[in-house]
Amino acid sequence: MQFPAPLTRGTLIRRYKRFLSDVELAGVGTVTAHVANPGSMIGLTEPGSDVWLSPNANPNAKLDWRWELVRVGDYLVGVNTAHPNRLIEDAIGAGVLEPLAGYAICRREVRYGQNSRIDLLLEDGARPPCYVEIKNVNLRRRLPGRETAAEFPDAVTKRGAKHLVELGEMVAAGARAVMLYLVQRGDCDHFRIAEDIDPAYAAALAVARTRGVETLCYACDMRLDGIDVAGAVPLEL
């Protein structure tokens, strides 16, 4: 995925009200940028951090900028949770995600379960449909035993736990279901669930796996001109 326009570098002043951030741009001054991330963004909102914004091309948008990347140490981290669905869809279409290869049709935001929409529905007449739920991952904590782990979630997510129940129900109905975590950073060597942050989500995933829901995790190649899905990340579940 290429960014449609060059990103603009700035200095983070603060993130607030979840979806807003103030950023200082050289030669421009302070601008307010949209934060497309409902999570807590632990470790990503330090004032003074180098960040990169994209111009908002939507003429109806209230803000002119969107926060895309932040530098943490030597690595870029993607904060925009609107990208993972497209990234995975593109990777499936390019045939680079072997576990999800070979389906003839890929549809987005298909209704299922209890008033839910599945991120991707893969279909092929020769086999059962495959329901793919995608979660953005950008958490890495400096805690004992967690220094190199990508973790999800970074905040309590009742909606995420609900989706796990519904994925299990799809398996029970004869479909295939996959919970896929996409890590928008390159400094993690394995993935784990942040059980201390959301015990209910951890329990829901454990139950879903016993019901046959598959779990996958992939990292991203993060660049200033774009983002691509990279290799699989080992699971520690």
C-alpha cells in the first residue's frame, strides 16, 4: 500500500479526546490531526515524538491532516487502524498470505452474526466460506517478559470479544473462521495477548480457538512512502 501523497513530518504535542492530536509542523505551526485509532496507544503518544501526517483528501473532512506514523526508537509504527483491512485484502490478492490463498472472491464488510460485519469474507465454490476478522496491533511494552512482544489489545474491547464468539459460531455452522492480527511495527519477534489489560478478551480467544477459530499474525514493512504486509509473526498463546 502506497500513501497517495507524501507524508509531512512533525513533532507531536499531544493526543487527546482519543481521535485528536496536536502536531507542530515546520513552517506551518500547530495543526490538529485526526487520529484513526480508538485504542489507548500505549507508548506511542510521548510529546516530542517524530510523527508523520498525511493530507486529508476528503473535502468533507473537518480536519486537514491524519496521523499515520510515529517513530519509536529506531522503528516506525503505524497508528492508523483504517489501513489493516486494505493491507490484508491486497496481500491476499497478491497471493502472499499462503493460509488464505486460493479463494475466488473476497468481499469486505459483509453482515453476519448479531448485527456485525466481518472484515473480509473469502468465498470459493469448492470449499466453505472463510470469515476473516482483522485487528490492528501497535502495542509493545517495556515490561519483564514483554520487551519483544507485539500485544493485543491495548484497551478493553467488548466488541472484539463479541466478534470472537461470532467467529466460533461460524465454525459451528460449517464455515472457516480466522482471527488475524496485523502488527504495524517491525520491532517485535512474537505475538501474545495482553491478558492483564483485557482478561475477558483473552478468555474469549481461548474459547474461540477450542471451537476451531484459527489464529494468524503478520508483521508489516513500515516505510515513509507506504506499508506492506511482511512475514508471519510467531504466536505465544
